[in-house]
Amino acid sequence: MTHSAHPQTQVLVRGEHVRAAVAHCVATLSGAPAPQWHAAAGQLEWTCWETLEHLADDLLTYALRFGLAHPSGVPRVPLRISTDRPQGPANVIFGDETAGPEGLLTVVEACGGLLATVVDSTDPTVLAPHVFGASDPAGFAAMGVVETLVHTHDIARGLRRDGSPPEDLSSRVLTRLFPDVPLADGASATLLWATGRLETPARPRRKDWRWYGAPRSHQ
């Protein structure tokens, strides 16, 4: 059964939700043998290791936007971006391979904690730029949660684990960032469909998708 309706009032996304998403990531991916991290992450061209580095990079760079006195006046924090190979992600942050996958998960946890702290301590009316349009701290918190949930799912597929996103977090970020997407088959499945990772007979896979981070009224 399909429902249209995310509520008109906005459910707030906070640092606690970023931390919960990162905790889900760590719990889901911990303990996988190092050789498995060279496998492709789901349908991505990146390896599981590269995808986790990309996630850490997202969380860090989202947090850095609100470290500025006037975030809206700086299109991007001008850090040097590089790749380890031509098809790999372009990042500003990379894990120490000698620390192994558990070390890289520690990097993700640290970057997620930084984003959580920053969004909770920033005036909720402050805006920072994003490729999909300026957003507030709650919007960037929701972006961090989405990045964490979907890339955990990608990596879990490569590691042959269950990486289904938690329903409560999925519902919250769907409401905040995907007001155009009808809820169907549960929030977790809807989030994966909304981000191009799932298809059903009724809903072909999305090849072109985006979220909407513009501030809206909070509940």
C-alpha cells in the first residue's frame, strides 16, 4: 500500500540522529575480514574501503561548513582533493591502511561525532551552501544520516551482510529531505528506492535523484 504524505510539519534532525546512524554503521560493518574490503560496495564502482572513506569525507566536510563565522559566504572550504586511483572517490580524508577496517570505522565515528556536535551547537537559522541548495544545520544533519545509511547499505552488500537502514532514522530523513517521495513498503525500502538503490515492479530504479535540503518549519 502506498501513502503520499510526509507530514507537513517538519521532524527535526539533530546530532543524536547522526550519532545513531554512525553507530548503526559501526555495528553493521565491524569484524569483517580485511580482504573483503577490496570487494565492490553494492553497485558502486568503489570498493568497500573507498566507500567508507567517502562517507568519512562527507561527514567531515559537512561539519566544516559550520566551522566558519559566515558559512553562506564561502562556496566550499578549499581543501586539497585527491584520489588513490582514477575510478576512486575524490576525498580530502583517507584512512590509514595499517589500522585496518576497524581503524577506518573509528575515523567515521570521529567525523560523525564532529558533525553531530557542530549541528547541535550552531544557530538553527544559519545556512551553508550545498550543491542542491543552501541548507540549515538540521538539513546537514539529515544529509549526514542519509549518506551514512545508504553507504552502510552499499558496503554491507559488498561484505555480504545485512545493511538495511533503521526504520526510524529512514522515516525521519525521508520527511526532511525527500518530501517528493511517497512512502511505500516501509521507510527503509523507500529510502533505498529514493536514493537509487532499490527497485520494485511498481517503482523502477531511480537513475536521477536528489534531496531537498531547503529549511522548512520544524515540529
